[in-house]
Amino acid sequence: MTTRRTVLKAALAAAPLMVFGRGALAAEPLKISHQFPGGTLDAGDFRDRLCRKFAQEVEARSKGALTFQIYPGSSLMKTNAQFSALRKGALDISLYPIPYAGGEVAELNLGLMPGLVTSYEQAATWKNAEIGKAITELLLEKGIVIVSWIWQAGGVASRSAPLVNPEDAKGMKVRGGSKEMDMILKAAGASVLSLPSNEIYAAMQTGAADAAMTSSTSLISFRLEEVSKHLTTGRGKAYWFMLEPLLMARSAFDKLPRDQQQLILQVGAEMEKFGTEQARVDDRQVADIYVKAGAKVYDLDDKAIKKWQALARETAWKDYAAKSPNCARLLQLAEKTI
């Protein structure tokens, strides 16, 4: 089986023999699609900025042999269609919340498993741990290469009442963000909604949703403070951590010369530091933004985290492990990082 490590090793070995031949063929720009608001290199949603910085750096180092066209705000295709498009080679690159693909590849629901990841330090260990290697190989088998590992903590914005502890969820209509997150919300007595983060604002504005769990960056970028009176932050402590990697279609990756494959993986790895730093910044800034808008802000303590984690172990974790032997194996590997 070809693994990411094998691909990278081959790219490193072959790099001195190649001279960025793709540019000589005047190839079309690689398309990067994501669901988040567009901005610039220096302003806006950091996930859009990460895509732009990645593109700029690869273009510069390849001396223009590789170029990119970025499509923010799901302007190229609908959010949920992007993963399948990557697999089919209809899209080149996407910064994509990995649990969105859980309906297509059940194992990927692990990327937003409540209580499994509770800090950025722990999240950072996944890439080179057994769990990271297993996810990398799984995605390669499905036709996708992980370019950057990006993690984000999240919180809860709500319209009328705070959602801090599990008991607060009773009777609320909540967007959880993944099947597993929805399970713990249901166990806590909530009704759940399944929709991408770029549709949360409308749902909360109309009252279709009472509250929404999403990343700190999305809580800012989608201006949810305009429709919220309460915010539970992800700063300091969180039970909501989502894997939102930069992904590339393996079909597009395999067409490139080895040196360009190496360059993409190298720059992608470099972007991970920027991603973590900016995610942390947003975890802090989101509280200030919501206070300024008149919302009440709450932080999670160890007691609240343990309540959510205990609920998750008895519901979402058990359900996920029962899906298949591979799901059970992946959960065991992930638990080794706790």
C-alpha cells in the first residue's frame, strides 16, 4: 500500500532529477475551494488566509510552475459536495471540516468526536502518532492526500439561554456539527440540526436553531454575535475540537512531478503553525467580539468538561466503535493520545 510517507520519501528522492515540468505545459491553475468567507492574505477568516498563504508560497517556490485559483464561500461548489469532488478528481484542493465527510466515510466522524481532543497540544500529537498515520492511509485509499493538519477549538452561540453544561441542552434545537456531537446533544435532551456552518446564521435568525456549536473562527466569520445573546467559548478548555485539514485530490497530486509533490507537502506542513496560532487568537477574540455585541460570555471549567466527556464515552464513543472493526481500531489509537 502506498502511504503518505512513501509518497513523500519518493518525492524527496526524485526531487534533484526534476525541474518543475508542470509549468512548461502551461497547466491550468489548481482550484482551491472552501466554505469560509473570502478575505486577503492579511485580513479575514484565517482558513481563507491559510489557503492564500499556501498558494502564494507554493507559487513562489515553484517559480510559477504551480498556480492556484481560490474559491471562498462555497462559490465553486456546495460545501458538502467538496469531499466527493476531491475523491473523483473534480476538485483539486479544499480546506474541509473532515467530519462533514462522515456520511461517506464513517471513520472520519472521529475528526469531531466530543471529548476526545481537549487541547491544541494533544491535537498536535495526532499527525505523527499511530492515529495520524492511520487517518492518512485511510484518506489515501479514498483518493485524498492530507496537505495540512489544522485543528480548531469551538464553542456555542445561543439565542436565548446559555449552553454550558449538558443539562442546559434540554429542549433546545442545536446544531452540533457532527453525528457524534449530535448524539451527545440528543442524550442531553436537545433536538439536533444538521447543516454546514455557513447556514447557521439564517437558522438562528429565523429561530430554526436555538444554539449552534462551531469553531471560534466560524463564530466570528459568520457574524453569529448578531443573532446570539450567549456564548460559551473554547478558550482555555474545550470538548469541541474539529479537524479541518487542507486536502488534495490524490489524482491531482499523482499527476505532479515528485519535486512538486514534495513542495506541496512541505509548504502544507509549514502552514500548520500558522493555523494553530490563528485558531488560538480566534479563541480569545471571539469572547471580546460577543461581549461588545452585548452577549454574555461563559468559559468551561474542568467540571463541565468532564460532564460532557462522560456523556460522550457512554454514547458517541460507543456508537462509533460499534460501526466497524476499523472504527473501533481508530478510536483506540486516538485514545492513546489522551
